[in-house]
Amino acid sequence: MATAAPAPPRDYRAEFPIFQRSIYLNSCSLGALSTRSRAKVNEFLDLWETRGAAAWYEIWWDALAELRSRYGRLVGAGEGSIALQPNISVALTAVAESLDYRRRPKVVVTSLDFPTVAYQWLARAGEGIEVEIVESTDGIGVPVEAITRAVDARTVLVATSHVFFNSGAIQDVRGLAEAVHRKGAMLLVDGYQAVGQLPVDVQALDVDFYCGGGLKWLLGGTGIAFVYTRPELCAALRPRASGWFAHREQFRFDLRTLELHDDARRLEAGTPALMPVYAQLGGLELIEELGPDEIRRRTSALAEDLIETARAAGLRPRVAARPEERSAIVTLPSADPAGAVQRLAEARIVTDSRPGHVRVSPYFYNVPDDHRAAIERLTS
């Protein structure tokens, strides 16, 4: 067996009440609710109750700026390069509606990306935008070379994942960025399954756009996401989907002239939902305390132990070949994944299913006994 990460400090596991009643192994679908996020949401509700709209100018405006800054620090982005969004679909729409397709009407995606990535540009097919899908030969990953071959002089953007949602394989984003940029195209990376469980440095990765959000590994729940934009690209972006938060002087209430922010905030639109902002601020406290490197060490050790345990039990996990290419998403082939997930649920073990597989995703609040109980239930 691989050496599993030590049990997290008891105070961390205790901060996630779901473990009082269940074994939670589904962070790649929804991060567990922490007591800190609940406390921050209660703080927001108290402010709403006691101050009403006055809270906007005294407190909530600063909370938005704080979240932009903390997201930025988490992914190695400078001030002014983060825009807040309600979800990844809207973040992608903000980018898609800001690009110039006149000379380069093609967008490249892969067959392993989450469907919403391709949908943004498939929905624009009537405008002459072409989508080329690069197929995976093994259902686990897509070689950089295969993606690069699809990029030509008509390609404006490659949009793909940092971690594939089904296989958990980690893409070589830096290598892909180098190849894409050599051909004059831009790179957008969907990091929804990466930020929080992997260290991310958007400048080192050399990406043009990077999306992430609270739903999964950032422990912020639904309704909050972000998009990073390379600073030198901001001025050239002309969003056709916009709102008053994109206006440089929004409280001027000038409906005749849209003067966009000079930075990434030009991709924002309407008033953000404050409750998810507060839930995310609570979740980030935990992420920042442990730090991305320590979280990666713990989750990687747990994932490797899960893989070895599954193999020893006769299962054949579908994962990348090398440990360094694996995230904490482990998929186990199953003839009846929905039924298997239901059997696990009956034992109070929370996982998820995807076509042909049971998907298990340990996080820093898990211990080896969690996934070992899941394997025992699956193979009994």
C-alpha cells in the first residue's frame, strides 16, 4: 500500500459537520460545508438584518475587493486581473463575448472537457464560429501534441481543462501554453477541478484566461466563481455581454456611455450575490491556512492509497499513468455506477457516478479509512 497522508488535525475534520453522519468522498462535485463558511454566511445575514442597504457602502463593497484579491493571491495573479462571476458558464460567456473572431473564427476544445466549455462556442455557430474537438484516445488525457495539431492560423483560442472532470488527469498547461502561443492563439483554462487541490500560478503557467470557483475544492459552495485575465489583454477585450459593475464609474449612472474598467473587472456584469461571497471567504480561510502545497501533499497521498487499495481489491481505476499526472479524482469502472453509488449512500458513504464509473474524490479532511470503507462496500 502507498503511504497515506496522516489524519488531518482533529480540529479541521471537526470543522466539517457532514462527517458526524457520513463519509464524504465527493469534493469534486461539491466541497463539504465548513463551520467557517456557515459562520460567514451568518455574518452576512446579520449585516443584512441590522444595516440593510447601508452595509453595501460600509462593508460589502470591501468584501468584494477582498475576495478578488484573495482569489488572485491563490492563483498567483496580480491586482486587477480577477473578475468575479456567479459560475464558470458566465465566466466563459464573458470571455467568449469579448473576443474578436473576424480573422480567427475557430476555437479548439477536447472531448474530455466539461461540456459547458464547448457549449459557449457551439452556441455561437450561427455567427460563423467553428469548434474543433480534439478526441482522447484513452479516455484519460489528451496529448499536448494532439491539441497543438488542431491549432492553425484561424484559431483564436484553445479552451480546455487543467484537471479533466472524469479521469482526474492533470494537463500540462505550461507546455500547452507554449505550443498554443507559438501559433498565435490564446489559451483559456477551466481550473474548476484544479484550484484548491493543486497549487496554481497563472503567471508561471503563462495562460491568457483561467477560471475557477467555490463549488468544489475551494469550499465556497454555489454561486461564486472567478476569471483571471492576462493584464496586457484587458484593454483589447470588448465584452458584448455587460452590466453596471463593468463600468469604470458605475455610480455616475450614465446610460449613454459605457466606459469599461481598464482591468479585468470589465468582464463583470451585474450585482454579485453576497451570500456566496461570504461563504467563499470562509472556505478560503481553510485553504489559506493549510496552503496549496500541503493540500496537494495530503490529497495526493490519499489518492495514491485509494488507487492501491482499489487495485488490491480487484478494481481497475481509470487514472493517469504517473502519480504526478493524477489529481484527487479517482474513477472506478462499474457496470452499474448509479446503483453502486446508491449502495454506498445506503452505507452513508457519499460519492458520485459518471458514465461507466464511480467517481471518488478524497480531500484534506478525509482519512484513509474513508476510502477503504468505500472500496470494501463496492467489492462486498
